[in-house]
Amino acid sequence: MEGSKEKFEQLRALIESHKDQPGALMPVLQGAQGIFGCVSEDVQKFIADGLGVTLSEVYGVATFYSQFSLHPKGEYLISVCLGTACYVKGSQSILDKLSEVLHIPVGGTTPDGRFTLEATRCLGACGLAPVMMINGEVYGRLTPDQVPGIIAKYQPASEAQA
Amino acid sequence: MDIYRAHVLVCGGTGCSSSGSAMLIDRFNEKIAENGLDREVKVIRTGCFGLCEAGPVVIVYPDGTFYSRVKVENVDEIVTEHLLKGRKVEHLVYTDHATHEQNANKALEDINFYKHQHRIALRNCGVIDPENIDEYLAMDGYRALEKALTKMTREEVIDEILKSGLRGRGGGGFPTGLKWKFTYNSQADQKYVACNADEGDPGAFMDRSILEGDPHAIIEAMAIAGYAIGASEGYIYVRAEYPIAVKRLNIAIAQAREYGLLGKNIFETGFDFDLFVRLGAGAFVCGEETALMHSIEGGRGEPTTRPPFPAVKGLFGKPTMLNNVETYANVAQIILHGAEWYASMGTEKSKGTKVFALGGKINNTGLVEVPMGTTLRTIIYEVGGGCPNGKKFKAVQTGGPSGGCLPESLLDTPVDYDNLIQAGSMMGSGGMIVMDEDNCMVDIARFYLDFIVDESCGKCTPCRVGTKRMLEILNRIVKGQGKEGDIEKLEELAQTIKSTALCGLGQTAPNPVLSTLHFFRDEYEAHIREKRCPAHHCQALLQYFITDKCRGCTACARVCPAGAITGEVKKQHKIDPEKCLKCGACMEKCRFGAIIKT
């Protein structure tokens, strides 16, 4: 993989800087997720070797927390808030609409690798409910009919016109 | 220090940041410089003002004019009119949604939303720049730490907290002073203080706002706690989903170290204390204290049985004292003003104030801090402004997934730990989600169970398997496939899980079901026996009809994905119930209000 050597060098440095600190595994996994976008088996093995822990321990932690993903996610991560405040204000219908527009189930990634659709728990922006976030950009006070327009902004110009 | 004639406070909390407050700040600075006012007017990004509904919020001092839902294009007008010419921009002034009152001369504290509030934990939120330690110092910051270290013994500090009656704000309501005392009593070469900022209850965001708006308050309180129990290190465990909070916390810790308020020999008393931030990774169960500590240790965040309690054996096997963010936010004020002052507020067994996150079907969504003992009615109607769009109030959910839904008849309950438990819910971390007539209580119970099934760590069987079986039953009921006996089965499972689950998450998981069964049993029965959803929410149980208001415009027939609508142009159309998918697309499309659902 292109650039992967460089990424593993980054990971090596990260492991070195955390090695002697208690409870290093979590911050290292979080860093690795940031570098690679996911923690694949190779990455987990590398971390296990680097920290001197078993692969099963790394895998156990990586699969316990929802933040860690074992597979790469799309270029744009769409997180629809299903916290209570958003739910009572109809965020399920926003999620359904996205699923329909993107032709993917919740948790799925579009075949072109552009979008991943996720349901997330409270984003803490309850004042703007219902809310969704696309790569850190927050869209609030949503209605289902706004969804196609917002998605179009993230499509390449040619496809958006098509 | 430079003196300015006016200050523009722009909310930089999560709600307002999400609706573009950062752009407002840039534009204000640009425009103010353009008009040559940059030596006279200062723009400050503060923490949360609380009234998220009105965001992005801007307050101009010294007059305290409260502008709401400000857009970038409004900035020029505020600068040229208000800041340059001294004329308030009336049309941008906050309008009270409940009373439709818009009054530019009304002081902030007289607005209904703020009138009943008493801000202790939120004292600096929306008042100071959270990224500037000098502003915190100017608000008596770190004076409580100085007082504790130089004028009080460790025992006196603990005694003060004990006498104040402060109880854990994370939900359990355990007396904070006792927790401090237990950890103080443990003998060990190393002890830790820890802060639970893994705010997982959906709909609660007070911890986030405090960290974002006043991070030094937590640092100061943890240092005081460290001195009291004899710990030299502390950990703050924050949700990774809160990037602004993490950033400001790290800035604040760096500033405190620079000022010698963290580190070695603080206030030259020989007391050493330092803090470290650890990020969560998206696991609700990590709000449970033993699970949280396992997560800081770098492992799976699974709870373990107590005893041993963390006060004896906690983080890295050492005595550890864990408090919630909001609990810590009260500590410095108690040390400064004394236990008696704090205990003069609240009810007999719940002292002080509590922050609530108001959300859902309510006019004034946001954060409020009121004295314990304020009634639900006051919070929901006077502070919160009631339900929007003239809808009828149905229930208020308190305590998140561990709590319950309380009906109209209990609105006069004075809110405190014990009253809420007696009413069949709990305080939890202070989320208050209001539901109106359109919300189906069976579906709400199902929603919470779905959350729990997702978040159960899987370690103990009652929680892992039991909640799943409950969810399956609820899923059937909302789909119209409920059977006689389902309610009884739910109750039996609920009681078993309550009495046998390992940790607090499991033991309280059935509460949303039990409370809705208690107060809204008729809704369950309507779903099961009559295959009807009284709130017209559950899709599978809906039926769509076209009334004689139909003009035959054919819009509905064209939008129907199932081809279920037929009829001639300019004549009343009809829906074939066999083909209808109950998607509601026709109802959305109809311009004449001719389509109804029952």
C-alpha cells in the first residue's frame, strides 16, 4: 500500500512515546485509528509487538469500543444523532432518508467509498435537534427533505448535475 | 490590562459552534477593526450561555443586550448600529417563544429562562473566556485552592464538603464528602483522584458545557480533592466525542502548570499535584466507575463487582476517588463560601443546585441550573416555556436510560434525588427530555432498550440476554404483533434483570419500560389488543385516508412509491390499504391537508 510505510513509521513513533505510560493501549489505538482511518489486523499486530502485549488483548480492546473500526470507512462519515432529544424530534426519519438516498444500510459504506452512514449517540447539540454530522460539520434542525440537497454538496460536481 | 468600553460575548459552546458562532467571531473582529473600534470593543468567545434554542447567541456588554440566532450577515448591522452609534438592533433581540415577548431593555436575569436559575456549577459558563486563565482568576479562580492549602487541614476540607450535603451529580447521589473520607482513610503509597467526564446519557450535556465553558473549575476542584485525600495525581476521563471540551481542558491544564497551580510545591505548601486527560472511545458502560477505571488502565471497559470499592482498590490497584464533572464544579464555591451557604439551598436531603439539560419537545432547549426542590412544572413551563406548537405535554423523561417517564400528574413534584426515585424515575445526570402527544411511550421504551442492548458490555447474562429479550418483545409490540401476556413477560424479565445484573447499567436498564408500563399502560394495551398506536407514531399501526378535502391534484398518487393511490384528476383520490407502505410521503406532499392518519 502506498504511503503505508510512512504511516507505520508514525505509528512506531507513537508507540515509543506512550510505551512507558500506564494504560498506553487506548491512546495508541486512538492514535492508530487517526493515522490509518481504521485498525486493521496488521495495525493491531504491530501495536501488540510494539507494546509487548498479546494480539488478543489488542483485538479485545479494539472491538469493545465503538470508536475503533476494523475496516476502512468512507471519505465522508455521516453520523446521525439518535440521542433521545434528537430521536423524539424525528431523527429516525433523517436516518431513513439518508439510507434511501445513498442506497446503503445504516453502518454501510457506498461502493465508491465516498460515504459511510452511521447512527450515533448524543452529540450534545440537543438545542439543534435533530442533528447530523458529516466529517465534523454539524447540520441541525433538519427535516428529511433537506437531506438530498446536503448530500449533493459532497458529490463530485459532474455527478451532482447528473 | 487594556480597558475596553464594550465587550461582545459570543457563545462558543457546542450548540452555538454547530450553528456557526466561530464565523461570527471572525466577522465581528473584522468589522470592528474596519470601523476603528478595535481598541474600544473586545470580542470574547465564551462557554455555553445555556439557551441553545436561541443560538448562536451574542451578548453585548455593558448594557447586556441579548441577541439570538445571529447570522454572519447580521454582524455588520450590530457593529455599525449598536457598537458605533449606540442603537440596539431591535429586530435581532431575543424573543421569548413562550410569551412572544421581545424587549431590548430587559436584563438577562429577568428573562423567563434565566429568572428561576441560580448558577453555581455554571457560574462562569458564558461569562469568561475559557481559554484564558486570567479571566478565571479574576472570577475568584484558584482562591479556594489557596484557602484549602494554606488555611485548612485536609480533615477540615473533607468536613466542609461533608457538611455542605453535596451529593454525586453523576446520578447515584452518593454523599460526596463520604466518598472523600473513605479514600482519605485508605492507606497507600499512591492514591488517585479521577473525574468522570464520560457523559453518555443521551440528551444530557451539562458536563460538556462545564468543561467547555469553565475547565479551570474542574482542575481547581480536583487539586483540592487531591490535597484532601492525599493524592498527587489525577485523571480526567472524557468522551472522545467532545473535541472542544478536550481541547479546552488541555489548554487549561497547560496554563495551570505554567502558573504553578499544577505541578510541584503548589502555593509553596509542599503539595504536588498533576492532571492527565484520557479519552473514552464510545462505550456507555464506561460511565460506571469500575469500568471507567479499567478503560483508563487501557483495557476493555467492563465493570467488576464491588467490593472492593475504588476508595480501597481502584485505578492501577490504588485507592481512587472518582467524582463527576458537575460535582467537582461545586467544590471550589463550597470551600470559598462555606458549607452552610451551600446547604441553605435545596431540600432536606438534596442540597444546593442541579443542572438540567432540557431537550425534546420544549420551547427553550438548553441548560438550566435551579435550586434542588424546584418543581418539574416550574422547570418545564416557566424556564422551559412548555411544549412548542401548542401541542399537549405527555411526559418528561429524567435520568436517561436508567430513569423513567413521568406524566402530567406528577409535574408538581419538587425535584430532588429521593422524590424522583419515589416517583418511579431518577435524577441520573440531569437530562430532561420532554415528550408531547405525538410521542409513543411504547416506542420510547423501545428506544431506550435498543440503546441498552447496544451498549451492554456483555459480561453478565441478565443484562446481555435479558435486555435483548425485552427489546424483541417491544419490537413486536410496536409492529402490531404484540400478544396477550407480553406485558407480564416484560415485567418479569425487568424484575429479574434489576435484581441480578452486575452493575448499575444493567440494574437500572429496565426502568424506562417499568415506568412507562406504570404510567402509560393503556398505550401498551392499545398496541397489543387493538393494534392501534394512540400517538399515531408507530408506522406499522397507522392507516392513511384521503378526506373530501382532496382536490384531485394527483400529487399524492405521483409521489406514492407503492402505487397505492388511485383516482381521476380533479376527483377525490383513494388509498389502497393493502398496497400502502405507510411511508407518509403522500401526507407530506398534500397541499390541502386532505390526507390524515389514524
